[in-house]
Amino acid sequence: MNKFLIINPFGIGDVLFTTPVIRAIKDRYPDSFIGYWCNERLGELLKDSPKIDRVFALSRGDIKRICKNSSIKKLTTLFELINEIRREKFDIALDFSLDSRYGLWSKLAGIKKRIGLDYKNRGRFLTDRIKFSGYAGKHVVEHNLDLLNFIDPHRRGHLNVPYSIEVGEESRIKARNILKEHGVAATDLLIGVAPGGGASWGKDAIYKRWAAKKFGQLAEKLKKDLNAKVVLLGSVEEKEIASLPSVARNDDNRVIDLVGKLNLKELAAVISELKLLICNDGGPLHMAVALGVKTVSIFGPVDEKVYGPYPPNDDHVVVKKDLSCRPCYKDFRFTGCSNNKRCLEDITVDEVYKKVNMSLRGVPPLFGGTTKQSTNCL
């Protein structure tokens, strides 16, 4: 039995972009054992996957955060983790960390074949590597799949395979109960709105976000014109921008404010019950795509052909402005905006509403068992 360790310490989208790799491995080696080394936050979500046998949910950043006052504890925690990985006796590591330390730690864990992307010569501890300066020219998923050529040089297929994720039955039941407690009925048109995203950009995250005020205006239009119920979604840190107080105060029970009230598994489960999610470029978008839920997403400085829904199709509409200055995020760097955020500011509420209306044509009821789910579960 072949044993593979997937390494990706990044966020939701980055991890989901590796799921076609997992599917390709399972197709080629049905009896293989797959481990996944991710960050602590993503761990619980991945544990529901039928294709992942073991999750190691502790990244370098987690160790640094948990053990911030003790260098000795950092080293002890790290080597305990490396020893745990060593005990599984993995044959191959597929390293998507772009960080030389994970390559070193995989070597210390006794993994003989270590495959990865060599960014800025950080792949020195890898046995097999692809030199690259950043994701460009094709989707991140396709860059990730390229690593499989070191395992199976004659590999074919798996391009245009959707990334995917599994929602456990317990989480699904909890999500449905939450929605019912907020008065959501089976016949309601339930639309998610996530005005946040881009937390990894820090202070520059505002350059990835369509204005919260416009999301609020759009939500009002969805309620008035489509008689929709709107679920507001976001993290605790996004509460100020995502709660849209002027909308959430509405007393007709057509707004369900779940911002900061869901863990990651519950968020995925609630998204799986939506008819459509409207959002910026970020984690909730990719969760919806992975769950087979329709999306209308708004992209500013980031290239949707590289980081957008994969594969592109009519269920996932990207709203953008084709300006000569975009995309201005390249090779993991945002160079700053010299055009007054026109790529986002020029997108109107009516423009997004039109895309939403077109996407919703023929959408069935909520809890009737007809919500489209991905059949390519992670």
C-alpha cells in the first residue's frame, strides 16, 4: 500500500485546490493511505473526508502562536508532530507549502520521496521539484496536479475536475436546525451573502472587497424583488463589515445574521443549503464551489483564471472589470492600487443583481433533497 502525505498549511481555498490531487491519487492507487498536514483551523473540516485517512492539524504558524512564550515548547511540539508523522511511515510527500522548513521536517520524518514546487529556491530539501515564480498562466489546481508527473509520468486526465469537500451528516443536520430556528422554510429562496474575505492580505484586504454598503443594497434588493431570505456569513473578525447592520435590523425575519456564529464545519454545512452564494474572492466562495452551490463572486486585483472557481462554468459567475491595470496581484505580491479601486468601485449593484437573477432561473426548493451537491467528494 502506498502512503502519501499532502502538505498545505494555508487557507481554505488553497487546501481545496489540492483536492483534485487527492482524487487523482485515489484513482491511480485505490488502496492508498492519504494523510494531510494542514493548519489547526482546517483540521476539523478535513476529518469528514472519506478520502483522507489521517489529518495532522498543526502548522508552523499554529505552533508559533500556541507556544509564543517558550522556544523550548515550540521545539518540543514540533518534534512530537514530526515523530507522529514518522510513525505512519509515509512513502511520498506532496509539499504545497512553498516553505523549505516543511521539506526539512518531511525529511526528518523519514519520507524518502518529497515532491513540491520550488519557489525562490525554498525547495532545497525536496527530492523532486518544479521551479516556479508564482501561480500564473493556468489555475492553481493545474499547477498542483503537475506534481503528480513525478509519480506517474504517463498520467492523463483530471484537468477540469472540480475541487470538492464533504459535509458530515451531523453538521448538515445542525445547519438545517439553525436555519429552521431562524424561520427558514423549505419553499424559501435562501441566498448567502459574504461581504468579507481576504483576511490573509491584512491591511490590504480592503482592496479585495466590494463595498459592504453595496452588499447591503444588494441584499435589500434580493428581499424586495425576489422575496429571498438572506443569510449573512463571515468570521468573527469580519463582524463589523459583514453584519450589514442596516439590513440585519429588518424586522421581517428575512435576514439571518450568522456572522461569527459558525465554526468552519457549520459554515460549510450552511453554505451547502443555499441556493446561491454572493461573495468576494475568498474562502466561502471556494467552499460553495466545492459543495456544488451556485456562486456569484466579485474579483478585483486577483486573476480569476488563476484563483477563481475551477473549472469555470455557468454555475459560478465571476463579476469583474477588464481594466488594463488588473490583475495587480502577481507572484504572491499586491503591488498597490493606483487607480482608485476602480476594478471594484465600478461594479454596480444592478450589475451584480442581474447576474444573480440569471443564475437563479430554475432553482428548486431548499430542503427537498434537490440541492446540487458535488459528486466528487474530497
